[in-house]
Amino acid sequence: MDLPDESHRLRPDHHPTPFSAEQIRDASRPGRETRSLVERDGAEPVIRVIRFLGGDETGGKSESWVEAPDGTGRSAPQRGHSTWLELQEHASMPSDRTSIEPDTFETPAGRFAGWRYTRTDDDGVDVFWFAASEPGMPLRYESREGDRVVFRSTVIAIRQA
């Protein structure tokens, strides 16, 4: 798999993002829902649900909430709006502290080909796995401090209404 398209570069000192704003818009159809297992050091795991409600050429509306692993609600749905460019900007990372590698990885939602972005900061290392077939958020994300994983988010299901 090739590296992300150079046309996705938002800043000259950053790597290209995995997806353009337009690709994210086209993949974010009303009813699309992602469910992620979120694990934080020292806390009980939870499921974060994000559902797209709709949008237009410039941005989209979504709602998100948190559940216990058994499906019990932990929070009421929160609604929000983001531009497609804002969502693309989340994946814009500094070239001098980030590497990109083609990668094939697995989550409970399936096996995916895409890219692994590894960003090193003074605080630690963040690793993001993006699937080429699923424009939008990373399907896996880990934050490490030293040898310890302090945060992990893994998409466990992707549903289309």
C-alpha cells in the first residue's frame, strides 16, 4: 500500500493526512455508527458510540455517548457539529515527530489495510491505525508513556443504517 496522497497535506511542516475532507464527508453517511472499546489506565473500560446524523457540503452532525461493556448507558447522547476539514485536521501531524508506515491490522470489526502513524512527543508515543477502506477516525489508537499503555481505543463494530 502506498503512503497517503500528498494532496492531503494541510501544512508544509506536517505529513499528509490519511483522508481528504471530501473522503471523510462521503464516508459519513447518516446512520453510520462506530462502537469503540476505550481503555484508560486505572479505569474500567467503556464503549464509546459515535453516530452520524447528517450533514452538507461543509460539515456533519453527530451524536455520541458512552456505555458499559454490557450495554448499560453511562451518558446521555451529546450532539455536535464539525466541519469535514476540522475532522481531517485531527490527523494532521508534525513531520519531524511522526512516522507513517503502510500496515495491515486487525480489530474486532475486521482486518484492514491502511497506515500506522506514530507520533513521538515529550510525554510519550501515540500510535494511530487508519484503515484505507474506512475514511475518518483511526480504528485503533494507543497512547504510551514509557513501556506502559495509558490509553487505548479500538473500533469493535462499524454499522451502516
